[in-house]
Amino acid sequence: MKTTITQKGQVVIPAPIRKKRNIKVGQKFTVAEKGEKIILTPIKTLTPKKARGWLKTKQPAKMLLEKAREVDMQHERKLEQKRKTQ
């Protein structure tokens, strides 16, 4: 499949791929280079609706989600540093 980059630097992911990968409007991605390739990797997020009921704790869900997002961001930074050294 082919796509074109716009003047704003936007790239359209073809509809069959979006449907297959369940990519929704507003989905965030990391962007990396590997040789001559540009790699888009979806960032998985944990919403309160998905998290409800899976963890028994007295801490508020908002606090737990903030901690989880910070851990996720640290992990993404480590992966990005690893990609840069490859």
C-alpha cells in the first residue's frame, strides 16, 4: 500500500490497516527510525473504564493510573534510547 505525506507532515494510514489494527482517532504512536525505515508503534493506554475492578486497593484509581502512566513513560524512554543505539 502507498500513502502520501501532507504539507503539515501528516501521514494517512490506509483504512484496511486501521481497521485490522483497531486504530482509532486520537491514537498516539511512537516514531522511530531503523535504517531506511520509519516505524510507527501504537502507544497502549489504560483507561479508567478498562481498569475498573481488576485491582483491589484503597488508593484512588486516578492515583494508580498516574503511577501506571509514569511507569509506561519511563519504559518508552528506555525503548527510545535503545532504538537510538541500534
